[in-house]
Amino acid sequence: MLISVYIPFLVTAALAVLAPPVAHRLPPRPAALALACAALVTAAGWAGSLALLAFTGVAQIPQIAEEGRWSVSALRSQDPVYAVVAAVSTLVLAVCVVSLGVAAVRQGRHLLRARRECAELPGHTELAVLDDDLPLAFALPGAPGRIVVSRGMLRRLDGAEREALLAHERAHLRGRHHVFQSVWRLTAALNPLLRPVAVAGNFVLERWADEEAAARVGDRTVVARAVGRAALASAGASRPAALAATGGVVPQRVRALLAPPPRTPASSAGGLRPARRRRAGPRPCA
């Protein structure tokens, strides 16, 4: 156990290093599934190793060994764990469990708030257009989810770009991407070393939606143009610092869209087939 108990820690460190290149090299949908599964398994192994180290150290306390009816000397000879290691593992495990609980509560509130916002939006269709000059476009998970776009965003895009933008947001709802986000947020709360996995996962979800939008629209250049213009419009409408925050991701997405599509079966793009592009985009709701 001396070596095997530390393997999850090494796997976690390796995953944190390998997640970004995996996110950029694998096709988006398989990459998202792989990162979600890896995060779940690694977080479980991380917590299990900490619990085992903590228990092995605590179990060597004579009073606890007497209650459990095991030999302290035999335990020390078979599974020796320094008291300092056991104490640190216990403290780290407690902090991680508390962090997981806080993250779970926040994520639950976030999903409930999204459902309430879906119910409060005007209209009963999938698309809700806000009478707001601020350029906004996002998908709200719910039962069913809604796509929210402002008139300010629609005015900044032409008809084909509007179609691409809506196809992108619709892909988020269809793929239930909020579930993937929840997995990465909760596993990163339990294991802080998995935060790079969460960041890489969010990038993969955007690439996944980009590829589905390209398959729907039938023109990757239009989707790339829509992504770039929407990002620039929303960043400029918020605050100057927001432009730098999106600059590290959007250019990579645009470059990927301007390149040939990933070599995957049709199922890797959600089973979508390229559709004929319509000349006019969706009209703003009244």
C-alpha cells in the first residue's frame, strides 16, 4: 500500500498536465466524455487515498485500536504511515469534503435559478429575444431549456451569422452541456488539482457546440465569423478587461473552425448532417 496509495495523486497531476493538449487534439465530443470520466475517476481515487491515509494513521491510536480490536503493532508493520502524513491527509480530506459540499449547494442554486429564469422569460418558444441593446447570447438549462438572445446581439450579426449563433446555443441544450460543467466543477472542488481539467472541459464544450453549429449551417466560415463577432461585441459591451479574458480562447476556436472538420464518424458530431443554409436569419420576437 505504501506505493499504491499515492498513485491517485500522481494520476491527478498527470491529468492536470495532459488535459489541455487532450482538449485541443481530440475531437470535441469524445474529448468532453473522456475528460468527464477521467475527472470522476481521479476525484474518487484522490478522496479514497486521502481517506485511507487518514484512517491508517488514526487507527494506530491505542484507544481507537482497542475499540476496533486490531493490533497497533501489526498495523504499523504492514501499513506504516507517519503521524504527520495522517494528520495532513485528514485535514486535506476535511477541507475537500467541505469544499465539495459548498460547490454542490452553489451548483444546485445555479440550476434552480436557471430554471426559474426559463419560466420567467417572455414567450413559450425555445428562443427568447430580450429588448436590450446590450449584446447577449446564452443558453439556460431547464425543462426544457431556453435560448436567450438580445436585440443588440442580433443587430450585430447578419442572417447567416444569427443562424450559426442560435445553432451553437441550441447545441449546448441538446448536448446537456450543463451536466458536464457540473461534473467538472464538483470534481475540481473536491480535488483542486483538477481545475485545469475544468478549464479545458469548458473549452471543449464550446468547440463541441461550434462543430454542431457548423454541421447545421453547412459553412464553417460563417460559424467562425459569428463566434468572433459575437465575442467581440459582448466583450466590448461589458468592460475592457473582458476582451482579454476571451482572447485566449476565441482565436483558437476560430482557427479550428477555419481548419478542416475533425475526422470522426457522424455520431461524434451528434449525428448531424450538413444542412442547407437559409438566406435570412431568425426574426426578432416582438
